Amino acid sequence: MRAEAGNSAVSLELPGDAKSMKLALLKLKIIKQTSFLVGIGMFLVIFLPGYAKIQQLRQKNKELEIEMKKLSRENLVLHSEKDKLEKDPAYLEQVGREELGIVRKGEIIYRLVPEEEKKK
């Protein structure tokens, strides 16, 4: 293809070596872009499941920390109860009477039966 302006002729066609050079550069650019995309794809395939697992483990860790705090509070309450049972005879007697139905020698227990149970 030739473009003529006045007396001078300008050639827009590339010589054979320049065409092959341009084609080689274009192929190299395509290969680089493809390699980059394949690399990104491999990165996602390899590391994305691991990242998801880490997030899942972090959530589980938070849940376990909450459970641990709850159990620590419950443990403190139980230690307090144990200390009261070991050191306070009046409290020990009260718990024994209320929860276990223990009576002193010579005491008589009266049980009141609700009306509903009498009818059955």
C-alpha cells in the first residue's frame, strides 16, 4: 500500500523482517498475558481453599474462646459452692435437707400432696 502526497511517495508497508518482528512481539505479549492469567488461576486454586479453611478455623477459635469464658465463670461458681459446703455447716445442712431430703433423728416429714394428684 502506498500513499502519495505531492511528488513524494510514502510507503506504509513494513518490510518482511519488520512484519515478522511485530508478529513475534505480539505472540510474546499474548504468551505473557496467558501465563499471567494461568498463574493467577493456579494461585487461586492452590491458596483460596487454604484461606477459607483459615477463616473457618478463626471462627471456630472465637466460638471456643466464648465457651471457655462461660465454663470459667461456671467453674468459679462451683468452686464457691464447694467452699461453702466444706466450711459452713449450716449451709451444708440446708442443702442436705432441700436437695437430698435428709432429716435429723426423731424428725417427722410431712408431705403435702396437691389436689390434682389426689384425684388420679
